[in-house]
Amino acid sequence: MKEPTNLDALKLNTHSIYHSDDNRIFCALNLLLFAETQFQSSFLIQNLDTLKLISENCSQGKPLKKEIVSDFVDNGLIDAIKISICFENYSKAILLAKGYLIHNIDRNKFKDEAKQQKKSPVLIEDFPCEFYDDTTIQSDNPKLRKKINGLKDTTEQYSIILKNKSYLDIIMLEEHLAKTLIDLNKARNALHLQFSLSFKMSSTTYDEFKALKGFVDVKIKERKKYLTDYLFGEGNTKKPIFEIKST
């Protein structure tokens, strides 16, 4: 039987990230890499200097020229999606790296744990991780079918993470940044019923997005390096592979 690749495992069964500690860190690192890429590719972040000029005009009560703001309006929804993807990935990467479940707990099987998860994350070691063979997964390899009883395939809602201080403390995200992200997430969630394009602007808009960029440039970079060193750093004697539970 051909040995599955990391991608095989993740595509078929995301519970495979809990099969080993290295799996968690491997997944967390990839979440951070994708998060950073999405953030830096957004139009707004690539044009912060222009955004600064617009914010200054707003603070001085000067009228804004349509040609200056039109690109921000046209890209507003896509930027909200990209920046939200970035920080949702970041949130779940840090939860994983710190040993917390990111998948939703089935309240029909673990009512108390599911209730707790809506207020604060649940440590993997505190959850009864009992693996079972999910025969609905289309694979002849039983290792790829190992799932955890009582865990859903969906992950915790990003909105719950942003609005809950216990989550914010664990993922090391300041509340003033979360406030900006909550507004962006609302814009992202409205994409299914979008009648027109818009972009909210105030005298503080530039400072808000500059703060987000500072977080990505410094904090995400630091945490990405930390996880990279854990997996590939000096002194490691093995090349990390995505292990698949066999028992």
C-alpha cells in the first residue's frame, strides 16, 4: 500500500492533524504561511501610503477625489476576505500550536465540552481522543480513515474567537485589533448578499490597518520562525513527516 502524503491526509481527513504533535505544528506552520501570503497580497496593504493620504483628508474634512478612493472601493470586499483569511488562519494556527482543539465538539456526544468551547478553547489532552475507522472516507488505507469520536469536521467559528477574550488572550491578539477584524469579518460574511461595493473610511482607518500590518510583519513572522525552528531547527535529527495514526 502506497504511503500517503501530507496532502493526502489533510484532504481526506483533517482529524489527522491530531495524530501526533509534529502534525499539529506542521499544520500550524502552513496555516501561518498561507495567512501571511493572503494578507500581503491585499490591495489595501499594498497601498497603505495612499490610504494614509485618504485618512488625513478625512481628518481635515477635505472632500475625497473619486479616482483616489475608487480602487479601495473596488477591492474592499476582496481585501476583507483576504485579511479575514489571514487572521482566521493565524488564530487556528496558534490554537493548534499551543495544544488546543480547533474542530467543533459535537454537543450531542460531549455536551459540557461543547458548551465550554464556545467560551474558551479545549486542550487536546483534556479531550478523550478516541479514534475510530470512518468507512465513509474514500480510501483503502485505514490509517487515513482514523477520525476522533465526538469531533466534527468543521472548525470553531472565527467570530467566536474574535469576540471572546479568553480566545484572544491565548492567541495573543489585542482587543483593539480584534475590533477592526470584527468589522472586516462582517463585510466578508455579507458577500453572499452583496448589492454594491463600498469601503468605510474614517480618520483612524490608516492607523487601524497599519497596526494590522505591524502585527503580521512582526508577530506572525516571529511565530512562524518559532514553529519552523521547532520542526527544522539546529539539533533536530529527523525530518518531520505527517504521521498517520495506525492503531
